[in-house]
Amino acid sequence: MENFFDVATPEEIAKQFPTASKRPEWLEDTRASMDKAPDYNCEYLVYLYWGRGDTEKAEYYLDQIKDESRRLSVAITLYELREA
């Protein structure tokens, strides 16, 4: 599975993690957290691809989130973004 940090541009990383993007050690901790928690990584991949307009990939990563409550929360956010 791809990691958010491997596919996001520096600008996209800064947008998702504005404080951490200014501290390399914090970004490394965040990356390590995503490696340990695939659902966390998938959540940010959903938002990344949604923001890029690639709804097919966003839906793919949404389906990869195993924790039902997290998947539902992300799906609700996407629904709200569609309405905006």
C-alpha cells in the first residue's frame, strides 16, 4: 500500500499537517504513525485523492479502512464536501 507521504506533494503535506510540516522530526513521527496504523494512512489518502479530484482512488482507499467508525466518519466528511 502506498504511504500518504510518498504520493503527496510538499504543499499537500503542509496543508494536511501545517504545524508538523515546519518540524521534520514531527513529520517523521507522523509518517511512522501511518506505517503502524494503515487506517490512519488510508484516511489521509482518501482526503488527498479527493482533493485532487480523483474520486475513484478516494473511494478505493475509503473501502480499505477497516475500522467501521473511522470509515463512516471519513464517508460523512466526503458527503459534506460534496454538498459544499
